[in-house]
Amino acid sequence: MPTPPMKAHLHDPELNLQQFVARGGNITSNTVAFDVTGHPAISLPCALSEGLPVGLMLVGRHFDDAGLLAIAHAVEQQIDWQLASAPQARSGPQRPLPRHRNCHLWVQSRDANR
């Protein structure tokens, strides 16, 4: 899932504290559940959209931080996010990443675009 559900807001120095908090509160809607449940989670840059990085959030099982980091490392090895554009739709051949226990991750094959 994307780390924030929307692009970052432009900085507005005219906002008061209440407006600033209200505006920023909705950007954490995808992450707050894992803060509450205590699941390990990590955000990785995976693409660019209009020059801004898109964050991919991975979530692991309780107390499996090492497994989540291993999966995050595998994803980083497969994605050159600074050259990638945010996908508009899923298409083309896909290749599975190395499997870790019960977790399956799929990424767009870079070979398909060559």
C-alpha cells in the first residue's frame, strides 16, 4: 500500500496550529493502524510521481522485524525508484521476489521494459 494516501501538501506558512494538524492528520491514515497494533512497518521509495517520491509501505508480522528488513532489502534490489514512474495500471509480465515464509511480493519485471 502507499505510505501516505495522497501527495504531500505544499507548505503554507499562513496555517495556524489547528489547521496544520487537521491538514496533516489525513496523510497518516495508512500508517496509524500499524502504530496502534505494533506491527513492524517500513516505507521504501518505489517510484516518482510528478517529481515526488512515492512510498511503498511494507508491514510484517509481530516481532519479525528481521524478516521485514530482508524483504525490504529484496524489494530495493529489484526497483530503481529514481527511474521509475508511478504505475497507472498493472500490466506486463511480473516476477516473484525471493519468498520469505508466508509473504509474497510481486514487482514489475524490469526486463519487460527493455
